[in-house]
Amino acid sequence: MSPHSNDAATPPPTMVNWGLAARTAANLAPAGPALSGSEISAAVENMRLMAERSVPYVHEISQLEAARDLRDSEVLIVDRASWAKANTQSFEVMMDPVLRALAAKAAESSKAGNTGGSALSATVTGAQLGGALAFLSSKVLGQYDPFAALAPSASPKQQASGGRLLLVAPNIITVEREMKVDPADFRLWVCLHEQTHRVQFAAAPWLRHHMLGEIEKLGALLVGDSENFGERLLESAKSLGSKKEKAAAPAGEAHRGSVLDLIQNPDQKAALSHLTAVMSLLEGHANVVMDGVDQSIVPTVRTIRQRFNSRSKDRGVIEKFIRNLMGLDAKMRQYSDGAKFVRDAVGVVGMEGFNNVWTQVENLPTEEEIHNARLWVERMGL
């Protein structure tokens, strides 16, 4: 049976205290902007409206028929604490195969059967994960989550859903105020990106389990090298803390000193390369759709683009440190790399030809193809 299935005979390992992670994330998530009850209700209602209004535009730009019917998933307007708690379910699904492998390895190496250390480790790991999610909770505007429905802790209603789109209301309001842009325009612009992710997984229903399989493959490789993992993680953190601000890494390379640097052997690099290519595709495609609107749809779109792109220049030193350590700067490059791939491919074969990418696993681009769309076009015979 797949490690992502609910199997009563093999309960998930307790190497992470998921309940503690959720509580820690909720407790540490910073408060959002001060709003009255009526302001909150109005903002939530408007964001729901913009989420619904964005779908026909996603359909028109992407030409994906899946955008006609998205009833396999739901849209939720959430606060920071709810976003952080919700993501513990996604981590529970994604980390399950790795935790099972680690638990099996620990059981083999421990002859005494002492579980005290394991319980302590679960507590520490749960608290650390909760702290990381609390930090991220103030940075994310929206997120399509295809994995939470597979979590053992998911409710029956969640399990019946294909996924869920989370719009983090406090962050959207904070950013639109900081940038001094039209709220309705900005919310529609954000929804275009997030709804595109929802459409991607509806157009490629096989994609969710494929990504989980690749994460499992990478996790198994890392578990096999677990003796050196902690040492390399410590060295990576030390090297990051001793360096000044780094220049952008060349295309296709992760920031040195990030957690991504821990992946060293060829099999690990190949597995990560595939996941990087898939994430670049998803993020880049969503950005292309979001930028496909003009002033007839989002009247202030030019102002929004300009001000949004300049926000990264204002990050503080501590935030830059954490973003680098957690690999967030590498994720930002996925947006630009993937968007260039999509634009280049569409420029050669049109959107209809490009949409072959969603039909089967074999049509996904490699990381090399992400940086040279013509290689993908030639491989597809387009």
C-alpha cells in the first residue's frame, strides 16, 4: 500500500508532534493589522468575490478546460494562525514517508528500546516546525494546498476535497496598504496567481501523487545518509551566519549556505532537480497567467507590478538570513525561471501546444529544459 494511504495497521510514526507544531504555529503567528469586525467581514466577502471573479480570466488566459469546474476543491479566507495550523497537515503528508524510514532506521539501531529520546525529539521537532510556520505565516499571501486532504488528521469534509485554496487575509491587507494600491485590484491580481495553481492540479489530477512520490524518493535518499545529515546541517548554518549578503546564484543553482546545500550525492541531486523543475513550472505558469491581464481587467495592474516587485529590496538583515537558510530565495528564482520557460515555450508552440505539459508525467520539463524551453519543445515533437 502507498505510504500516503491511511493504513490502520501501520500508524504514522511519532517522530514529530504534529499537535504541538500546530499549537506552536498558532501561538507564535504575529497578529495582523487592527481591523473592526465590520472591516474584517467586508474584506473576507470581497476576497471571496475576487477569488470567484478570477476563475474566468484564468480560463481565458491558460486555455485549460479544468477552469470551467473547480468543485473538487474549496476556497478558504484565513488568518495567519489558521494558515500556519493548516500547513501542519500538509507537512504531515509530505514528511510521512521520510519519518517512517527514519523510525525504521532508529528501531534497527536501538537495541534497548528506549523511547524517551524519541519523545523528546518529537517535541523539539514539533516546536521547531511550528516556529518556522509561524514565521512564514506573515509572508504568504495565498497558497493552493493539494496535500492536506490526505492527512490522517484531516476531517471527512477535507478528505472529500481535492485540495484547498487559502487566502491569508491579514497579509493581503498589510501588503496592499504598504504599497498604497487599490485593494480590489490587488486582491484580484493575487487570486489570479493562486487560482491558477488550483486549475493546474485540476488539469493534471495525477500531479499530486507524483509530487509526493518524488518527495518520498528524495527523503529516502536523505535518510540513507542520515549519519552525516546533522553535521552538514550545522556546517551549513555556520557558513551562512559567517557570510555577508550573497549575490544571486547562477541560473539553476541554489544559494550556498542554504538547507538545499545539504543535498550532495548524484541521486539526491537528480531527485531535487526534478522537484525544482516541477515547482518552477507551477510557479512560473501561475505568474504568466497573473501577468496576462491588462488594464481592462485590473485597472492599476502596472502600478501593482512595479510596487510589488520592489518590495524585496526592503527586507531586514534577520529576515534575509532566515529566508536564505530556509531556501526561500531559491523559491523566488523559481518564479522568474519558470515564467521565462512558459513564455518561451508558448512563444514557439502557442498556449494550446504548451498545455501538453499537463497531460502526463513524461511531459513535465527537466531542470535543463526550464532554462532552455526549445529543448522541451523539441522533445515533445512540437
